[in-house]
Amino acid sequence: MISVVILGAGNVAHHLYKAFSASKAVKVKQWYNRHLKTIETFKNEVAITDNLSELTKADIYIIAVSDDAITDLSKRLPFEDRLVVHTSGSATAYDLDKKNRRGVFYPLQTFSKAADIDFSQVPICLESLRKTDYALLKSVATAITTITKRVNSDQRAALHLAAVFVNNFTNQLYRVAHEITEAEGAEFDLLKPLIIETANKVQDLSPFKAQTGPAKRNDKKTIKKHLKLLKSEHHKDLYKLLTALIQDTHGR
Amino acid sequence: MISVVILGAGNVAHHLYKAFSASKAVKVKQWYNRHLKTIETFKNEVAITDNLSELTKADIYIIAVSDDAITDLSKRLPFEDRLVVHTSGSATAYDLDKKNRRGVFYPLQTFSKAADIDFSQVPICLESLRKTDYALLKSVATAITTITKRVNSDQRAALHLAAVFVNNFTNQLYRVAHEITEAEGAEFDLLKPLIIETANKVQDLSPFKAQTGPAKRNDKKTIKKHLKLLKSEHHKDLYKLLTALIQDTHGR
């Protein structure tokens, strides 16, 4: 049984704790957070602490705190030469203090406290600065997911940036659609099956092949009609930019 | 049993034919296309024709052709006072020739020949210019879907425009993500579960509430890092515009 200490109590930390708790190969030996209150409800299941000097010995320490806090927390760990990883897509392994063996354990998914997630379908991107640590890191990951991948810092940075496009920015497009429909008293709900199908389509087809619509067809009449309908200047700019981008991609 | 004639042989026509064929309440009595070859494989299942003067009598005629061809085709129909509808989200009922009773039968989904679709989950937006035609129109729709909605022309135009954002433009964001990951030799596939989860999230949560990410948090460090990573000027512009839009929406 691999022993893990989780540090932090945000969404990622909570989902990791839950996934590890349900696994057979990994045991969460201790959960640290600077505010004990956030994790107090778990005190009958796992040892909790808000005191770094009380940290117990474990095979791996997973730091799941905000990017800005990673370096400082790693410096304050009261031990050396143990395996310490963070869960950030944006930080590098070098952001961890070098007194310990360093790595990254980046689950590429959006987590919220409310929504349950099937962790077995969450890709975990792994990196270890020491080759010999990789096997352990991989064992910890495969305890909770079927999708693991060795990813270096540049690749992880690209994935994190790409994730902003497919998650944060895509969600903002949903928001724009919400505003457009609401303004005419039409139901945003009617778009929900289309939203799902659009996401499903690129599971098997490349986004290049899945592209359809007036921009790709260069249907000028519809494009003009749409630009006239849009009231917000920002939305008009967005429409124009994305239309131009589609036409660049598809050689119009 | 309601009898239907389908006119046209694009993706929507094919999917409608398939859905009606599987239904108990509607029978496709005839299928017209100007090129017989496209629908020839169906000749043992349904009467096919490329000759408008051969059109048979039916309860409803569904014109599923490209927007530009709707008006002309409706003018050339050799009968009057029958119920004729088109399937376009962009055209209005008035684009149909007024010699017949007019309406719209707009399935709000993306159709491709390759991908099978569960039509029972496709919202069909309905409009009839004559009140008395609505019941029939609704019966035809409920024969193949569980989601029907009365939608006027302005609402339909808004839905069609919003669909461009959640489908065509969202797919282009997937494409940008594909380019970003490929450029670093990272796997686009790792983003697929995130793409699904992003779409799933807004099934229950409003896009406003589902928004996360560096733009919403106003995480300037990450935004700066991302802009530096982006090589294409178009992608930079897109990143900036969507970031500004998220910050406007969330009061930053």
C-alpha cells in the first residue's frame, strides 16, 4: 500500500482525497491544511493537521494548493529527500524546493466541489525530475485513473493553455449564447443537446474535420445577418475573429 | 398515420428520413431530390422522384434544402393550400411561397452523414403561420423527438446565431487547442475528457456559474505566461478578447 499525504484543501485536493480513499493501492495517511476547519469533517476518516511540523512519513506528498503558494509551502516542509509533487498545470517541477525529490501530478480536468467526477476517466500528466521516482508516481496515478501520461514542462504548459481554450473560453462562448437567446426570450436549454453533440463529435473526429457552419461555407448572407443581430460590440468582434480564424484554417 | 413528403437529400433530410422511418405515427410517402442518384439506395423502401410534377398528396411537405434554394423550390411546388415547412434556422416562414400554408420545422442539432444521432433528444423548433396547422406540425415532431418548442422567427434567428457560438465557434476553439498541443508534441487526446466535462457542466449549471480559470480569477501571472506561449497573432487576439469578455461578465 502506497502512503500519501495531501497538502491543501481546494477542489483538486478534495477530489484526490475522495479518489484515493476509494482505491485499494493508495492510502491517504494524513491531510494537511493551514486552516483545519476546511477539512475537519474528515477527521474520523483520516489524520488531519494544520501544523507542518506534525507531518508524518509517507511515500509521496501531494501539494494541491494555488500556484502562488506552491514554492513557499515546499520550502517549509520539515524534511528532505522525500518525493514531493504538485498538481498544477502551470507551475514547473522546479517551483518546488530542491531539498526534496520533485515531480508533477497534474490531473487535467475541471473540478468543482459540487460536481462529482469519475476520476478513472481523468488524465493525469506525470513528471519526475529523478527517473527512479517515475514508477512510484505512476503507481499512485493508476490507483485512481486509467489514463496516465508522461508529460514534460513544455508539454504541460501547452496542455494547460489549451485547456483554457476548451474549458474556460468554450464556457464563455456558452455564456454569449445564453445572452443572445435570453435577449430574444428564447430558451438556452434548447442548445444543450447541441453543446453535448459538439463535444462528442471531436472524441472521434479531429476538430478540423468536425468544423461546419457559415464561416466554413463562406456563407456571406448568413454571416452578415448574424453580425446585424449581435448587439454587443465585443460579441461582434468575437464573431468576426472566429469567422476569420475558421476561414484561415479552411483556406477561404 | 400522418403522411410526409421530404424534399432534399442533405444531412438533415437523411436524418429526418431515418427518424420518421423508425416512427409509428408518421410515414414518409415520398422522397424528392433534384438528383435521383443521391437517394437511389432508398428506392425499395420509399417512393423516390426527381420530378416535382410527380409529387404525391401528403399531410405535410418538409423542405430540407440549403437556405438559398428554399424560396425557389417552394415556388415550383405544383399545388396550393397544403402545409409546407422548411428546416432552416436562418430562413423565415415568409421565405416560402404563400400559395401554400407555411411553417418551420427546425431541428436544432448538428448533423453529419457519418455520425448517428438519437433524434429523440433533438429539440425541434416549430412555427406555423396559421394557428390551425400547429397541432399537425407538433404531431409530426413528437413522432420523432421528446423536445418540441414553439419558436417565432426572432427567437429562431437568435437560437441559430447562438448555435454558431456553441457549435461552430466552440469547435474552432477545440481546433486552436489542437494546434497548441501539436506544436509542443503534447497529445490533444488528453483534453477530450475536459471537453466532455465542460459541456456536461452547463447541462445543470448556468454558464455564468460554471465559469472558472485565470481570466475570472484575474490571475495576471498566468495570463501573461499564456500570451507569451501563443505563437499566432490571431490566437493572441482571441485569448485577449475572451479574457476581456470573461472579466467584463464577472466584474473585474
